[in-house]
Amino acid sequence: MNINNNNNIGYKTYLAVWCCLMILTAATVMAAGMGFGRYGSLASVLIASAKAGLILLFFMHLKYETFVFKLMLLAAILTMAVIIGLTFFDVGFRDGGR
Amino acid sequence: MNKEHSLNKKTDYTGSKQGMWMFLFTELLLFTGMFLLYSVFRSRYQQEFHAASSELSRTIGTLNTVILLTSSLTMALSVNAIRKDKNKISLIFQGLTVFFGLFFLANKFFEWSAKIHHGIYPNSPGLLAHGKGETMFYGLYYLMTGIHGLHVLAGIVLLLIMMVLTKKGSLNSDSFVRLENSGLYWHLVDVIWVYLFPVFYLIS
């Protein structure tokens, strides 16, 4: 049993991921400058999530971990989704949905 | 090393990482609470948040994003190097990561100083004159970037300890989970910044 078995990621992969992260950063700054309004904030959250995904999958090795790790993250994300969803539900309908 | 021994080691290795991920989830929940607070107040004070955000320097925000993302690259490379028995290279990458972390904090320091110099800080008369929305924006800005900054500082301290351990040889290609877990922490702090950046600097 060798703990190094599951890791054959090369320098090139890391560099490629870093390049993608830089491109996405440039994209989010440019998109913000264009003034898409409401869609602008949606775009920035989506781009941020793509960046977070890249970091989680490659830099944090989630792609190469066993299913248990992915399930753990899924549970955490679902918990956050429930908290966020219920809070919006509450806030959105306060004062008769002002 | 007999087979049973290395098997135990593998179990420990996975367990350590799982423990670290569990801890990271509590960190995520900590920041989720603050992001929630932010989005509720942003929907209530849209104009004010927009006005307040335009006072922040996009250039510094973008620069800090690039710095932190690059530090994540050097962090990943340091773990990669130690796995391949290249302790010296790993040490260099750990040092670079610490350097980028300090660079980030230095920028933050100048950014905060400039804002405070202009009379924008929690409960300052200048800020209170702007009304509730901007006060909320800057209150959340100082709270969230401040707590994030403390996490960067904690990461730097953690990495300095890892550098000593690598130098001593107690971190090596057989035992590197402490470095890997420090890396996980560092990357998570980066992930949080990835969301903080558009939320505070890029309101269009």
C-alpha cells in the first residue's frame, strides 16, 4: 500500500489550472465593468463558483479522493443550501413581502 | 516497514485528511453566515451598496486575487514536491506561499489604512453621515475581510511551522499529511476570497 499511489498530478496540470483561474478572474472583472445589472451579480457568483470548483477539484485533490470525501462536501453544500434557502424564504416574505 | 504497519499508516493518512475536511466545513459555515447577512442587507440597500463598493479600489482587489490564487499554486506545488521526495523544492514553494500571503496582508494593510485615513471605519462620524446602507456595507467589509485576513495570518503561521518541520526532515515523502492538511486550509482561505472579491469589489 503506497500513499503516493493516487497522486500522479504533474506540474503541468497545476499550471493549467492556475491559468484557468487567471482567465476567470479577468473575465469576472471585465463582466463587472460592462454593467449587466442583475445578471452581473449572477455572472460573478457563477464565475466565482467555477473558480472555487477548480481549486477544490485540483489544488485540494478532491478529484482524486475517494467517494466519501465527495459525499462529505456534498453534505456540507446541501446544509449551506438549506440554511441559505430558508433564510431567503424568511426574509423575502417579511412585512408581507415588502 | 512491514505490511501491517504501512496499512495502519494509510488509514491514519485518510483519517487525518477527513478530519481536516470536517474542520474546513465548519469554517465554510462560519463564512456562510456572514455572506447571508451580506446578501440580505444588499437586497435591502442596493443603491447604497453600489455607491459604497465603487469607493473600493478594484485594482487592489484584483491584485490581491491574483496574489492569493498564485499562492494556492505554489502551495499545491510544495505538496507535490514533497510527495516526490524533493524536500528542498517543497521548502522553496512553502516559502513562496508564505511570501505571497504576507504580500496579500500588506496590500490589505495599506487598503484599510487608506480607508481609515479617509474617515471610513466602523462607527466613524464620516461613515454614519452616509446613512445606514453604506454603514452596513463597510461594517460587513471590515468584518468579513478582517476575519479572512486573520485566516491568512493563521495559514502563514501554520506554513512557517511546516517549513521548520520540513527542514528538520520530519515531513518527508513518507509522512506529509500535515503539510497536505495545511495546504487544504490555505486553499479554503483562497476559495473564500474568491467569493469575497466580487461581493465587495465588483458590484455593478
